Amino acid sequence: MAETPISIDELVPASFDIYSDMDPRLQRAVMRRKEGQRKPSSSSAGSDEMVVIAKVTSAAEWNALSEVRPGIAIPGNGAAGFDIVTGRVPIARIEAVRQAPCVISLKPARRLTTALAATITETGAASLPSGNKTQGGKHAIVGVVDFGCDFAHENFRNADGSTRLLAIWDQNAPATPSSPFGFGRVFTRSEINAALKKADPYSALGYGPDRDTAFEKGSHGTHVMDIAAGNGRGTGAPGVAPQSDILFVEVASDDIPWSGSEVVGKSFGDSVQLLEAIQWIFDQAGSTPCAVNVSLGTNGGPHDGSTLVEIGLDRILQQKPGRSVVIAASNSFADGIHASGIVPVGGSADIGWLVPDRDSTDNELEIWYSGQDRMSVELLGPNGRSLLHVQPGESKGLTSAGRTVVMVANRQTDPNNGDNTIGVFLEGGLPAGRWTVRLHALAVINGRYHAWIERDDAGQSQFPEPHDNSHTIGSISCGRETIVVGSYDAHKPELPLSWFSSAGPTRDGRHKPEISAPGHDVMAAWSRTKNKAIRKSGTSMAAPAVSGCIALALSEAAARGKILSNAEIRDAVVSTARANPPLAPWDARYGEGRVSASAMVAKAIALAPAAPTPPPKPAKKKKKKK
Amino acid sequence: MTLAIVRVREDNYVPDGAKVRARIDETMFTAAIDDDKLDEIRADPKVQSVEVSRRLQRID
């Protein structure tokens, strides 16, 4: 990390807030992660994982740990009283895994062979109802808003080598006269096919996924697209809707204010260009049913569906039938980024905020509370000294060397929901430790507040433990018409939740996520390899499984002369969800249950006209409907 | 120039200083807004709300 020489005179004693009864190499990995450093990924472990070998009291208990991606298990012979196991563990969870009751010892180890993903089998996409007419989603389109589309991978090509993509809109590309909304560039199917005939199709087209780096192997968008719609011609393992057409938007951000290590290997979009991406996809789809998959989000926001991007998505989905937008729930469950509480009448409430040592990046906290209440906000530094006291409607800051390094804004009556919001911004380089945001009741009726810390992969600040991990779904995931997806591990018989999969509900108490799908250790297309697959984990890997299921249901209904409305699609998703797990009717992380492709297709058959008709052209079909 | 989502109270109203990029419906559109017009547009009684584009991170 350090690019300039460090003088020995500058060195000062340091202690680490790391579980110390642990292998020093594991401690070092944890320390480096807390400092924002990343280890190179390997072909078997991501940049945020460690391959480990452990001595455990029970291999079954080890395998049941949500954090563990199991490798092999060497059972004890009874007399030994322990098993030897291997696996991959997120660095962020090494301390927790080391302290699990079943773990006797834990060591870094060499990489090992791992199992294949089970998305298709577990969701029932491989066992659709007999007589179904989905044709692999042929009568629907899968839209993907993501980063890195490998149009040359064989999973996205037909038998004759031509592309399955209808078009790619690269929002980063220089504008042309025909650019959608005046920016980026669209690559048409014929342009993609022409490029595919060249030795270097990426150079020929002027677009392609990034090359692998030490920190990231395989582009995210290619992997996601394969789960939803890959045909398996290259990897041998098709995705959920392998015959659907595909539209891809390489999303960009108009605003990249960060610099230095924080932008390394990162991909950003923004809310305006996301909305435009989805509008473009549905414009291209016309009357053909289309499910769009989104893997973007952020932590802050009102979490009640009132942001304009969420309202915009809802409106787009209400405009025409045959439209669906699916969003990954987010991977923030264990990050300690949400807090909530009550400010009593006439009293105050403290929100602790832990800024890590050596954190050179900015930190941002956002608080939302009822528009019925009025509160002032006080900021105290790690030494307990009061630094600022900001009344409702005010914004104040602190400067250092002429530069604002602290800012607190206490905004009243948000125009979209009428609630009040407080933003606290700390510039990088401020002292580490426990800061305090103190809310003072001025006129309190409700008193409830929720606070979120923005994501910061280069040094995440947190709320103190115990964490309130509810309400950790992404900030654009709280709309009324979109579908939000959590992740579980389909490789284990217990189907446990992924340790990272964020939780609902929304701040106004609605049930999100709606559904969950396999998102743990999913093998899917590896960009720039033509026919290989790579493993990735995340709710981003769960969402496209649901997008593919929706494409199948849309295709089934279309083949029977029916275009499903968004309400019918949502109902098909949640009413067919499978339980056990989850045990509750709605679970804050599983949602209504686990997605079922086969039951969704059966639902589409039930919703369609009784007498099957040949699939009419979508435009004619729509005119016949009310 | 600032990118924003704009919600207006009157169908098809576009405030001065806002250039429509994508129209969502009669009362909502994305726009490029002159920086020196942003406060004026926010204060426009025909404008319900202006949401400046927010950076979104990839969910892995």
C-alpha cells in the first residue's frame, strides 16, 4: 500500500483489535483487510477469501457454518475425537469462524478442488412441468445492467457462432449521433456478429470485458448474464433461461469523486444512468416480455421506496405488462452498517460510530427519522469532545487548513416522503476511534430513527456491537414493483443463508427481500476464456437466477398468448416460494422463501388462456389485450 | 452540469436550465441541469423534487 518510504523515526507502537488466539498469518490477513488491502484472487478463492485447513469437533458442524465453503473432510476414527476439514472462508469472517464452537484449530492452507454450483437443480429450472412451452425462455428477453459483457464467450452464441445478444449499450463509450439519451454507444447485433468473425473481437468491436487482474478474475456482468441466460455451449452448464434473447448495458457513473486506492478494481454506476439503462432496455424490448437484472446499490437512503430512482423504476414497471426488474439484496448483513433506536421525549440518544485505524478514506453516515419529530444533532469526537451542534434546517462543518473535513447537515421534510434526514461526513485522515452522533429531542412524537453507514471497501467504518443487521438491503431496493433477492447456499443440505445476504424489511415495514436463490459458490461463465467457468458468491449471483426464472414464466405465458403484468409476475414469484427453509412465512433474509422455477412456470400456465395458441408476434398480441 | 431525476407537478413541464435526457412519464424525467440553475429549479413551485444522481456501487 505505502508508495513512499517510511522512516524508522515515524514508526510508533500499535496494537490491533483482532482476535489474537489465532494463527498469525490469519491475523495478518485480517489486519490487512481492515486496512483496506486486498489479497490477489486465485482460481479457487476470491480476493476476499482465505483457503484454510481446520481441526474440528464435527465436520457436519463445520460444513453448516454459513461462512465456510467446504473442501474435503477427513473423518476421525472415533478415538481421535476430531475431524480434519478444509474450506474457504471470507477474510472478514475468519475471526468469527475461528471462535465457532466446533473449531479446535484453524490454519491457512493450500487451495483445493471444490464442488460445482447447483442453481439449476435447486431452483427446479431443470424439471419444469411437462408440456411446458417455455422453450428455454425463447419468447422473453433477459436484460442485464452490469459491468463487463463477454459477447465472445460461447455461452452467449448460437450454434452457428452468431451472437445471442440483441445489443449492448456501453454507457462509457464516446457518444455518437444515435446514442441513447445523448451518451454512450450502442453496439447492434450485426456489429457484434461482424466483430465475432475477427481474430480479436473485442478490439474489432471497441468493447469488451476487462482482463483478469490479480484482484478480480472474470467479469461480474458475464458471470451474472450466464446464470440468467447462458446456453452452456461453452461451459456445458446452461443458465436458467438458456434460449432467451439478451440485452446488456455496461453501466457507467457520471460521478467518480473518489481517488486513489478506493477506485482500484471497483465499478460504479449512478442512479440516473441506471434509470436510463432500464428505460432503454424496455424500449428495445418493445412488447416482448423482459426481465432486467440489476446488481447495484448503496447503503444510505430512506429505505422506504421514496427515492426518485425507486419511484422511476416503479413507474416504468407499471407502464406496460411483461416487465420485471430484479435487484440483488446486497451483501452487507455482517458489515455493521445499520443502527436504530428511539430518542425519548425530552431526552437524547447516542449513536456510536467506529472509524478504523489508518483509515484514509471518507466516511459517511445517514440518519432518517419521522417528519413528525424535530431533533438537533451533536457530533462528538473520539476524545468525547463536542465538536458541532446542528439545529433542524442547519448545515455546519469544521475545517482544517482551509478545507472542510467535517460536515453535518440536518435537513427537514424531505420532498419525497416528508421525513427528516441527517447527513454526517468525515473526511479521510481524521482520528480513528469511537465518534458519537447524539440526537437531541426537541419535539418528539415518534422518536424512532434509523442510521446507515455508507459502504467503503477501503476501510469500512461500523456501528459498535451488538449490530442491528436488519434493514441492510440496498438503498434502491425498497421500491414497490421491483423484486429483491437474497442468497443461500445450495451446496449444503440445510440450504443455509449466505452469511453476507442482507436483511429487510424496508424502513416502512414492507417485506423485502421478496425471495431468495442460490448465490453461494456459483460456477458461471469466465470472461475472456471462450468456454470456461469461474466461481463467484454474492446476492448478485442469486438475483440472476430469479431473473432467469421470471424469463421462463414470461416465455411460457407468451407462448400461450398471455403477457403477464408486473403484479402477476410478482405474485408468481412470491406465491410459489418454497419453505423449510425459511421456517417463517416471511423471513427478513430468505424473503417469502426459495425461488421455484418449475412452480412459477406452472403458475404461468394457470394464468394463460385455457386453449393454447401459437405465440403471436408480441406487438399484435398486446393490441388484443385490454 | 449535474445529472438528476426530476419530478414535476404539471404534466410535461420542464424548468428552464434542465435538458431532458430520458422521459419516464409526464411528470418524471432524467435531466442534465446547469449547475447555476439547480437551486432555482429546486425552488420552482412546479417542481416537486429534484434528486441529484447518486453514485451506486456494484453489489458483488
